[in-house]
Amino acid sequence: MEPGTTSRALAVPARTLELYRPLGLASTVVERGVRVVAVNFWAGKARVARAIFGDGGVGLSPFPYAIIFPQDEHERLLIERLREAGVSVERRVELVGVEDAGDRVRARLRGAEGGEEVFEAAYVAGCDGASSTLRDALAIGFPGGTYEHLFYVADVEARAPANDGQLHGTLDTAEFLLVFPLKGERRARLIGVVRDEAEHRRDRLTWDDVSKDIMARMGVAVERVNWFSTYHVHHRVADRFRKGRAFLLGDAAHIHSPVGGQGMNTGIGDAVNLAWKLADVLQGRAPASLLDSYEAERIAFARRLVATTDRVFTLVTSRGPIARFVRTTVVPVLVPLVFRARAARWLMFRTISQTGVSYRDSPLSAGRAGRVHGGDRLPWVEAADNFAPLDSLAWQVHVYGEAAPEIEAVCRQRQLPLHVFEWRSAMRRTGLQRDAVYLVRPDGYVALADPDARPSTLTRYLDTHLAATRAEVAVTPAAHRLD
């Protein structure tokens, strides 16, 4: 497979930017992308509603907005950073078989010239898309379904009132169109539904087969089509995200509608969640049981996400009378009313940005201090920028107020970074409790929240989750090849 050359996934929300910040990627994505602060809804020729995100994320995240940054450019950026780190991405290498050997995994790979080799490693991660070879080899089910309509996606250069750097979507009675801004003059991405009479010619469809009526009503005049493709939308979640030493991530584990721009970012969340756990286990900082939390945390979120996007997508695209009534009559009235309330804007931001994702039911999550539970994303404190220490990508303890000498002693003994922040009234508004102990994971989630700041509680957690035995370290050797 070659690198992408077209823009598929587009949206990069706040949580992805937060996860990218320690990697030095966030500022580049923001600089190269388009910042979006509002979405507009159209019915016929009229703009009937406008949802302004505006201050929805202010105070909640250092990135209180979403960025439009096309997947192909996104992919090139990641490959570029890997190259700078001394890692090369091998293309046109196919996985043809996998075997769990107990203390390691053996993968058979076929190169571009047809030759095969065996690759031995401690673990294997399948990020190989909806038609995952690894998922099939592991005999993991992928239940779900496919939406009836055939959709198209096109990157275009166009003139339109909708070409204003904001998102635009229709609430039409019969057709569906989304307009996303892209970087560059008059560039946009269009997503719509192919006309019924053209669906049977899917393999031979061109831009000429797309209905232009709805575009005309929105005032969209396409001057040039840079790329055009059609696709069916699926909604599926794998039965398991892990089997032995193999893991599934991204589209190999879950696929869903494009509503909310969650697909690529959920895959990135999978990768970050698994990466630091693998690093801790392989480098002897944690027992292999730490990896059990990957599926527990990510499969629950994927199932909720697919169920939610399925309901919304069905409402947006259904041609039934009830759905049409909701789209054309209820939504235009409801959206402006809802977004007038700051609380509603905050809730919408937390949902779409994925900053509201939590792992409270995870085996790694314990305790509650203030409104912050173990498993919650660490609240951001703007005045103190308490996210800055997360750049270390290491376990750490946060105390907002004063740290007890006994806590300082435990942190010194365990070589665990301790960050003490001077108490400010704004911290209480975020849900943090004064003088409590928050053990923070490398991905910025709170593992342990102890309101009493007891050293025994912290020590017990560390002994349970971060004490690797020699035997467990011995069975996770560095990957190597057997020719």
C-alpha cells in the first residue's frame, strides 16, 4: 500500500491535538490546517441555523477548536516525523500469516517481489483497515451493517457563500450534502449521496453522475474537481480488540459513519492508548497484565461511538417522513436555542472533541477526588498549564495545593515525578480537589485520585500496576527478523 494522496478523514479535534502536543505535532497540525469555529445548516436555499462553537472549548482545553487537516497531509506529516526519529515505513509488504508462539508472535510477510520472510516480535498491532488481514487471521468477528445509500466524496475548487472557512450541511427533504473547508483559496471537500438511479453503476460513476440541484440551492459552483470517489458507509465493531499477543486498532477494530469526524481520531486514540502500555511492558516498567486494559478501555468507547453516530447518521440521511420533519422543522429551531446556553456549548465541545472520553470502568482506574474520578482525562488548568509536564510522556503525580512530606518520600523512592501546583480558585471549578493526590498516566488520564493523599494508597496502586517481575520482562524481547 502506498501513502494516501487524497483527503479522506479531515477533522482533528482538541483531544487529538492534546495527545499530539507531547510529540511536537500539535503546532504543525494547527499551522497547516483550517480552524473551524461554527457549523451552518441549510434548508433549500436558506441558511436556517448556525451553531457557533466559539467559546465552547475555552477553559476546557489548550485547543478550544477543531482543525480541518486532510488525512493524506496528516499521514505525510507522521511519516516525516518517524523518518526524523530514525524509523522508516516499509510499503508494499503484505501480512500473509501470523502465529502466537507463546512468548512471542511470528508473522509471515510477503514483499513486493513475492519473496516471504518471517518476522518475530513480542507483539503485533493490526492497523490494517476495515478489511484487516490480521483480524481475519485471528478469526475475530466484525459484526454490524452497511447503510443503504451510496455516498460520494470530492475535493473541489468552488465559489459559494458556503466557502467561508466554516462547516455547512443540508437539512434537505431528499438530499444530503456536507461542505468542509480546506486550506487554500476556494478549496473544499464535498460529501453527498449518489442519486438512486446511478447507484447500480458504482464502478463507472463520475462527477457528472452527482446531482447538482442541492449544490445550486446552496450556491455552490464547482469550478474544478481534484478528486472524486464513491463509497458505502459501514458501522461495525470487532468482537475483540486483543487476542493473545495481537491487537486491533483503528478501522481494523471499528468503523462507523463520518458524523462528527470521529473515525481517524478514534484510531489515533487507540494507538496512543496501546503505545505507552507496550512501552512500559517492553521496557520493564510494568507487568504484562497492563496490556489487558487496552481492550477494556477502547472497545467500550468504540461501541458507544458507533451506536451514537449510527442514530445521528440515520436521522440525517433517512428519507422517512419523521426524519424529514425533524431535519427541516425541529433542528432549525432547536439548534440556535441550544447553542445560546454556554453549558450546551461545553457539552457539545466535550463530546465532539473527545475530551469527555473517560475510562472509569478500566482496571487501571481507582478513586475519586473532587469531581475527578480515576479514568477521567486530567482537567486542564489554563493559569498553571498543568498539561506542560505531560510532555515527558511518563507516569507522574500531581498535587494542587501542598504535597504531604510522605507523598514526596514515596515519589522520591519510586523515582516518580511529582508536580505541585500552587492552589488557585479556578482549579476547583475544573473539579480538582485541593491537596489531593492525582496519579497521572503517560496519556494524560488520571489513574488514581486520592482525596486523603495517603502514601499507602499510592504505594499500593504502584505495587499492583507498575511493578514488573523479571519473568515478565524476559518474555518481551526486542523484535527481530528470521530470514
